[in-house]
Amino acid sequence: TLDLALALAAAAAVGHLAARRVERGLYLGELGIDARIRDVPGGFAAAEVARREGASPLVAPPRTAAEAALAPGLEIRVAERLRDLVAALTGGTPLSKPAPSQKEPSRAPRFELLNAIRGQGAAKRALAVAAAGGHPLLFFGPPGTGKSLLARALVELLPPPSLDDRVELTRVRSAAGAWPAELVSQRPFRAPHHTTSFAGLIGGGSPVRPGEITLAHRGVLFLDELPEFKRDVLECLRQPLETGEVVVARAMRHARFPARFHLVGAMNSCPCGYLGHPTRACRCGPRRVEAYRARLSGPLLDRFDLRIEVPPLASEAWSRAINGVQLDESIAMRDAVARARERARARGQAVENAELNASALDRVAPIDGDSRRLLERLAERQALSLRGIAGLRRVARSIADLEDEGDPGSPPLAVHYQEAAALRTEV
């Protein structure tokens, strides 16, 4: 990345060009032995730094310059050969500007995944609640019941990213070394394998690079076969889930990455997968089942506000559901999610319901006498921690928003708390 800047500094040092001509610019590129300037990652991120620090112009090879041009308010120039750049700096032919991107993001809703889901009404309801409020969601049940398909369908229910979100997504892709070539228009969906290392999931390496939780920023992070992940890797999810960012420390360097993602996990009920299956016998003994579930710590499970069993469909139920979710139902679900998020904004809420802290939760979801008594009974019956009670209240707030009734600031009703408890099944 610094090749071009070092070459210009050397040229100025030996008198080939005046130092004042390069001292305020930002020069990006890898220099080949043929003096061609090659593209490097991070053009968008570099452009934002240049704008903040008042550096101008930013000079880079074509693809890096095109990426940098996505950041507004900055002079960008393209250089493909070192001699052309030196000539421009010494009064020769000026460098050209990068070509503007012509591609616009598609706004047409697509529901290929959502339409493919057969039955599973409770799971689809949980998807809508998770999309409305940003709640962590865990599916569990036998193999082949649609857990992975449900997780992938969550992206289809989320609204298109705002302009600010697209800038953030582009910045993340740029920092990871990808080449967006335009502002990213789709929310990411990341599904790392359960053998993923700590650095792969959280971030790290040398040089420090963002992990999967950052690549899933403003999108969905799906962890299939959740108990198969290394426990120490999973435990590191707890802090990003609370703060929306991760700090990676390596040797003398610290890097801070955004990590505000929709977490979806999936797991079987036992190692063989068939515990409680209506037609197939489980081959696992009680100790194996207990050891399998113990791979997930209580504090991590407590952060899943929604936990839904996805059972196998009986043959007659499958026959009734053969057409899956119709397009009009898919559109209705997505519209309900959009309205729920709009109600949150109408309350002056700047974060998703899942991110509400204690004081904000008391403001947007106050508890009256009847609701308090119901919450006490639910907390006792489900042995909820204080975090679990707060999660129940946040989910009830999202359910109330989905119902789209009354004033956006009206507190959740008892029926909303009851549904929130029903969507928090014991694993």
C-alpha cells in the first residue's frame, strides 16, 4: 500500500520533483518492477481518513480510485504508471478522474427463501419478531426441518440498508480487502463453518483483519451446528453482542471493528439429532445429551432472546403446506417488519429494540401492575435471570410494534409478554 508514497518521497528527496507538490496528498498503490501502479485494498477507508485529515488529492490506480470515489467531497485522481504521476506533478498532463459507477441497487423484493419454507408457523413468527427488533434467535430440532433455510430467509425480511448503512457496509468491505466498486446495496449474510478459528470469527491475524462478526455487520451472522464451535470462540461473542463492536489486540497494535449483527444459531437436540423425533429413535444416552448441550454456556444461551424448536412436519401437514409461503404472505411479513421499525423510529428510538438499555426500556416499555405480576410469574416459571427478564421485555416491545395497534409509544400488553415467553423455549 505504501509503495507509491515511498517512491514519491524518494523522488522528492533526490530532486526529481518539489516536495511541496506531494506533501498534502495521499498516494495509494503497489509499485511493480515495470513501474506500473497496482490496485490495493482499502480505497474507501483511506478516502474517509483523507477527508477527515484534510489530505488532497487522493491518487490511486483505477479500481482503488473508483472505490475511494464513493466517499463524497474529496478530489480523486487515477494513476496507472509512475512516470505519468511524476509528469502530472511536474506540470505535465493532469491525471484523470475515476469513472463514476453506473450501477444502482435493485429495490425489487425477492422471497425465494421465504417462499420455500413449508409450514413452521411459530418459526416464521419468530423470524418476523427477530427482524423487527434485531433479537438473537436460536433454532433447534432434528436435521432436515428447515433451520438453515429459516436463518437464510431472515435477510429477506430485513429492510434495505439506509444510505448510512451502505456507507458502513462499504467501509467494512473495503477494510477487509474486498472490492465493492460501488456502495454496497445488500445486507450481508455470513455462515462460517464450525471449525472457524478465533481470528476467523472475531478478527485478528497479522496484519489485523476483521472477522466474520464484522463482515456480518448490519446483516446476519448464522452459526449452524452451534455446539460444534469451540467454546472459547463462542464465548467471545458475548461482548460484541452487548456493545456492537469488537476490539482486537495483537502485540503492540489494537484494532476496533464494528460488529452489530443479527445473530442466528441452529443446533440439533442431541448429538445424533433425533431426540424427541416422532418416528426415529434417538441413539444418544442421557450423558451424551447433557454433554452436548453443556457445550453452550448459560450466559451465551441467555443472550438468545428467541429460542424456537423446529419440529419435523407430519406427512399430512407437509401435504397441506406443499405450496409454502405465498408471495402475498411474504410481502405482508416484510411490510409488518418495516412498519414495526417505523414505529420504533416514531418513538424517537435510534437503536433496535434488542439494543435498548435499562433506562430506555423503562421509557418505551413501561410495566403496569398486571404486566408486572405476569412477568414475575413468567420469570419464576422459566427461571429467568435479570438479563432474561430484560430480553423478554424487549421481545414484547417488538411484538407490540409488529401488531401495529394504537400509539407507537403504547406499552406492551400482557398478551405480548405471553407470546414473548412462548418464543423463548427451553433448549
